[in-house]
Amino acid sequence: MKRRSCLALTALLTALPPAQATPAGPGLFGFTENLPPLNYLDASGPQGFSVELLRLMADTAGLPLALEVLPWQRALQQAESQAGSVLFSLTRTPEREAQFQWVGPIAPRRVLLYKLASRTELRLNRLDELGTARIGVVRDSAADRYLQSLGLKPGLQLEPALDDATNVRKLLAGRMEFAALLDWAATWNLRQLRRPEDALQPVLELEASRAYWFGLRSDADPGLVKRLQAALDTLKRDGRYDKLRQRYLR
């Protein structure tokens, strides 16, 4: 190639805008599921409180970030196979403790049993009073596993669904008696359906002792974990975490 052509090509490449950063080496791959308002996918891409929080953390730590919203089992498989992965939003449980290095907490987690407010005949003080009534759960969720550990059976007392939105619609349609929902998820989904927030009524608290976290692989670089935790701590100190939370988790 002639020297003049080489110079022209060099000038052209220099003038081109840089390609969008793709995580490599110290970068991050975030894998999550549809669990609004924490994480979900819309026409503009991954959205939600945890998604925006991870973006702020990556930016604060100076790390490139790619995000993907998948069905939960696929998100889990991708995170297990991909170096630099961050799986979220994860309930931190004793069973999972050694499987991940943890960054957080992201947000509180309060799971309640809800019923249709108009169904005044339904009462439930304890789970052993359930009888033939059914509880809607998200398949393979922490709430689903918790209820199964208490002896409730899928297909009998437990009616699995893909997501909270499906359970809220089924509950509103009277297709089951109860649904296990996060308090903020119940409110979020009612707003999306343009239904009043008091259309559903909580009847029993299932769990309120755990929180949501970001999970990195157990073999992740401890230095990366520390950088992300330091970034999250900075966001909590300077007020950006609280502002973001007010937008999503009111």
C-alpha cells in the first residue's frame, strides 16, 4: 500500500468514534431476570432499580458493563459460565452463601400472601389453614422453594407461574385464592394494570428477614468484589442510592 493511502486510512480510523465498550478482562457481564421494579426488559432495553444501580456502580468503579435479561434458569447458567459475571437480584440465603461472592445489599425483601380485597370470605392466619385454596408462586423462586420446604405441593396448594405479573392478573381474575408477592412488586404490577393499589390485600407475612444482593462467582477476583462494594457504599453515602430507590421502591 502506498504511503499516502496508509496515511489516509490512519486518518479515517482516527476520526471514527470509538466502538461501544464490551466487557473484557476487568469488565462486567450482568445477568438478570424479569422481576420489576428491580430488573426487567422493555423496548429500550434492561431497566429497573437494580439495573440502574449496577450501572451507577460500574461507572463509579470505572468498569465497562454489558447487561442481559433472561429467564432465571438461563441467567443462572450464563452467570455460571461467564467470567466477570454479576447475577442479580439474588436473595441471600444460607444455601447460596458459598456459591457466590456478595455485593450489597441492594434492597429489602418482604414477601406477603395477598388476596383479592373483594373476597372478604377468605381468611388465613396460618398456612396450615390453607385447605384446598391455592397460592400463586413464581416457579423456582425463593418464595416457591420456601413454601415447598414447609410441605406445600406444586400443582395442589402451589400454582406456579413465570412471573409476578402473571400471578397478579390471575389473582385479579379470581383464578386462585392467594399469591405470594413482594410488597413493592404487588404495588408495581397493580400500577401497570391501572388498578387501584388497594385492589389486593395482604393477609399473611411469609418472610421479611432477607434482602436482595448482587452475586459474583465464587472464583471471582476479590479485588473486583471490593471495587463494586466500595462503589455501592459511595452511592449510599452521597445520596444517589436513596434518590434511585425513591423512584422505584416507594
